[in-house]
Amino acid sequence: MQIEQSEVAILRPDGQMSAFLCTPVEPERMPAVLLLMEAFGLTQHIRDVAIRIAKEGYVVLVPDLYYRKPNSKFNYDEVEQAMAMMWQLDFGKPMEEDLQAALGYLRSLRNVNPNKVGVTGFCLGGGLTFLTACKFSAEIAAAAPFYGMVLDEWIEAVKNITVPVYLFFGGIDPFIPCDRIYQIESRFQELGKEYTLKVYPDAEHGFFCHERSSYNQLAAEDSWNELKHFFRKHL
């Protein structure tokens, strides 16, 4: 499938939020995916993931959530620097408004079916995928967070989720202990939400990214197939 790639800008009160847009060259309106970046920024790896998803028949938008500090990207061995930048983000109203603006931009595109928009992301983006499901279920059709760190208030906000969610975790993730995964799953069960949760026992944080030392090929390949099936079903 032929893919057009472009750099776009979404106007925000604090400036322009740049974003990477991948569009299959197809005449009819298509489902779309909002892809949310890792703590390392809008890296080439995340752009490559966007292209992979687009080749499955989706319009894909990847916003640069570090746009207030342009060109903030980190190598995968710069974990401390990336984490420091991540924790400078305001996960309250500013982040929620940025996510809503990105969703609004994606849903407004002429070649996008606004009722068929999914969201996925990794690391930081996994947590923000979870947040998007909590805050903007009315604007999406499905959410698939990968090893996202979830704040306590977001677990409380699971009550607001009205779309199917597929959560991917690594069983030996040093940032997300098994107790936290159990707490998240218990909340979905308690509220009767539609969800799937998969834990790869031997996988660490970042298992999907082949550029990271924590890459786990079996977990990456299986979760990619699961993600494709999940989006095909719901989008």
C-alpha cells in the first residue's frame, strides 16, 4: 500500500504542536489511529511504527507532545534525560487539551471516518492512551496502551471508559510492578468494562522497540498481531 508522509502543525495556545501524518493513498474515507510517542520523543522508531500501522489501512497521526520545547528527542540510552523531560509535562488540563486537539485534527481530516478512530502508544504514550480512553471515549472507538504507567487518578477515571481497551504489559517491567497491573485489571473487572489484558512474562519495559536493549522479539511480534486484530475488529 502506498503511503504519503507529511509534517503538519496543530495550532495550540502555547504554539504549534507539530505532528507526523501518514496517509494511505486511497480514495475513500478510512479508519484512523492516533499514535502517542514514548518518553524519548517523536523518534524515527515511532515514525516507523506509524508507517507500519498506515500500511494496514489507517490514517495515522503522531503528535509531538514535547512541542513546547522543540526538537526534544533522545537516544534510547538517554533514559534519565528522557524521563526528566517526560516529568516536565503537565498531565492535567494542558495534556488533556493537547490530546483532544490531536484527536480533533485527526477526526476532521476529509479522508478519515471520525467514528472509527483508535488510539495506541508506548511507554509515555501507553499511559496517555489510557488517559485518552478515560477522558475522550466519546471521540474514539478503541484504545490499546502498551506498558503505560498509569496515575492513581486515571485508575479512578476508568469508570468513564466506554470503548474496548487492550492493555499490553511486560511481566518483568521495572517501572510497572505486577501489583499495579493487578490493580488496573481489578478496576476494569469491578466496573464490568470491555477489556483484554496481556502480560508477557519474560518481557521488560519497552519490549516492542527493536532499538532498545529490552526488545523482546516474541512479545513484539505477538503484540503487533494482537494489535492488528484488535483494530480490525473495532475500527
